[in-house]
Amino acid sequence: MAELQKDPMTRKDFLGFGILGAITGAILTIPPVAFVLGPIIDTDVLGESDVPNGPDDWFEVGSITDLKEEPVAFRVDFPVNQTYGDRAIQEESGLSTEEFVVESAIWVSWSTEILSDGSYGESRRPAFLDNYNGGTLSEEQIQEVQGALNVLSSSCAHLGCPVRWITKEGEGEFLCPCHGGIYNINGEYVGGPPPRGMYAYTSEVREDGKIYVRHEFDSGGDLGPQEPYVI
């Protein structure tokens, strides 16, 4: 009777090769996963942003003389570092020499009293602006204006669709055309799927009456300023 051929691979060898294959697969998988998840790690763990945000990175929005009774939309171009690209390599290769920017719409309005029934009361627009056509503001006037401004991101707090200002029966509201999120003139939540009100930019008014913003949201509470991430 012929002798059965012995299996050259033992159970121990089989398990060893399996473990070795798993380790090799993990090593090969880590770099692309880290590459894809890098922006999330930078934002949520390290608190970084694609948009430079140093102490001097303030961007002009417009003048307080441009504001009206209803919210006004301004465009601000934030410079951005490409998440999945190296600017130096792109410039050296001649692929691109232009500055990358993120075109952002910012809604600015005067803070308004919201009555118990949700309707609008008095605007908090400073009275001295009735006779202001430009010029230097005092520190007291600057503080008064800053305390009365809404400087809001146009991105809905639900999924980021750009909101629109809709006038209705003499008053108005911010409406998200994608999923029906509704906010009042101060950006406060009124209805729909958004989990919160609109995000307010960190802003300041300078003595020439110009409004400036940083690329961060003043979310309030213990979180402090939050940098919006751009891919």
C-alpha cells in the first residue's frame, strides 16, 4: 500500500504565513488611509485648517455704510492650501502659479430683537449711523457697532447648502433651498433639519468703518473659535 504524502506545510506554518500576510497588508494600507484621512485628523485632532489663519490673517468684508435694513451678502475670497497637493511642486512644474482661493458668501445684518411670537422687534443699529457717511470711528462707536452686527456664514448648519434671504410679509428669514432649514435675521434656528443656528464668523470693525473676518467661526460656549475645514 502506497504511503500517503505528508503535507509539507504544518498548521503552525499556515498560521505564521497568515499573520505575516495580515501585517504586510496593514503596512501597505496605512499610507493611503492616512493620506485620505489626513484632513480629518488635521481638523478634528490637531485643530488645523487649509486656510492660513495667523494673527494677521484678517479679510475685508465691506463697510458698515453698505448695510441696509435687510441682510447684505458680501463675497470674501479666502486663500487656501490644497489639501491633496503641494503648492511648491505645482509651481515648479508649471501646472499652476495662481493663488488658490475659496469663494465664500458672508451675510451681514444688524442684530434685531426677536419677540415672543417670533416676529421682529427693534433693530439694534446704532443711532449715530444716521449721520455717518464715513470717517474715523471712536473706540466707543466701534464697540457699539460690533455688538450690533450679525456676521454669518452662508452655509446651512445642516449640510452646508448656501442659504438665501427671503422676504415674507414685511419680514424675512434665511431659507436653505436644499432641505428647508429656516433661520431668523440673527441666524438663530427656526425650523427644519439643522441641528443649530447659522455659524457666525469671528469679526471685527475697524476705525475706518470696515468689517473684517477671520476664517473661523465664533461658536460660543466652551468650544471657542472653530476653524471651518476646506477640501
